[in-house]
Amino acid sequence: MKTFLMCVILISGVAAFAADAAKPLYSNDFENTEAGKLPDDFMSLNGEFVVKAEGTNKFLELPGAPLDSFAAQFGPTESVDVAVAARIFGTAKGRRSPTFGVGLCGVSGYKLQVAPGKKALELLKDQEVKASVPFDWKSGAWTRLRLQVRKIENGERRIEGKAWPQVAAEPQAWMLAFNDKEEPVAGRASVLGSPFSGTPIWFDDLVVERVTGKGEQLAKAFALPPQSKSEQLIK
């Protein structure tokens, strides 16, 4: 009987651990934040980031002016085996387009950036472009981005990124990557935006999660349906 009870307790403990591991480290869809305010757990490094409402939906907005580069941080302080994902919406105006992305490991950490002016998706360390691939961005449509940092052999870090249209399936393979021998400084995740087109940039469904050294997700928070709440704003 005691053996049976011990087995039940052990199984329950393993199940509880697995359930905790499956939870993201952080998530925010802004539905619980009052419009016109920045969530309490955010830190705006610059820029007037505020939550906006359109119908019953909410998202974080960076206004279209001034024309500069801005960022806001969120989530826990991490340095490795971590991933961030977000959905971002922007519009072009004439020949001008916004630049936007997500970041990990603080201000001078790693960034995944859509640069429509270059027709490229870029992976940066601080301000230095480490990898770039062609990317066909669509104005007036949501784009998903995913960036992760994981520890690999010899103590190096593998930084990997991908981006895809909201209405498409997530690519199986990473679109660009590089290895870094330097240990990154621990820092928070971020969203980034440069409204060069003079129109607002929207951010939604932010998630930070733990990944294994092999890059496997411990949570399925990124497996969102093709049409989620914010996409309903665009008819």
C-alpha cells in the first residue's frame, strides 16, 4: 500500500513539474491593461508605447512620430536557453516603411529585425548585423517573429531567428543564425520599432519561454491559430 501511495505521489509530482515547464516564462496579449497606459511590468527605454483598443481587441502601439528608433522591455531577466515571439503590424507610406523586431538579453543583446527598406530579415548583436536573408514583407498585415538564444557545444551560444506572415504556417527551419563565443549579459526581452513611414507600429501576443539546449520548445505558446484576436482588426 505504501509503495502504491509513493508511486501516486511521484507521478503527481512529475505531472506538476511537466505542467509548470509547459508554461511560458511570460505572456501578454494586453487584454488586461487599460487603454492609454503601458503595462506595469513594461519598461519603455524610449518612445511613447501605450496600449490601444480597437473594438474588443487590444495591442501595444508605438506612434508614427517622432521618426526615430524605440524599444520597450518586458519579461524576466535571462541570458540563455530562452526564446521570444511576437506579432507585429506596420504599414508603408509611399516609399517609406517601418523597421521592427524583437530582442533578447537586454539593450546590447540580440535582435531579430524586419527591415523592409532593405527587403531583408536581419539578426543583430547590439547594432551589428550578424546575418541577413531576403524577406518579402507585406504592408498592412501582421508578421510573426521568433528569436531564440541557446547554449551549444564548447560554451558557445547559438542565436536563431525566423519571421513569417500571420496567415502562413510557421517555417520548420530557422531562416538565419550565428554562433557567439562571448557569454551574453543577462537582460529582458524587448520589442523594437522605427516608424520611418510615419504610421504607428502595433505589437501583440508577446511570449517569452524556456527552450532546451537543442532548441526545443518547452511550451506550445507560439502555436497560435492562423487567425487570432488582433488579426480581426484588419478587414
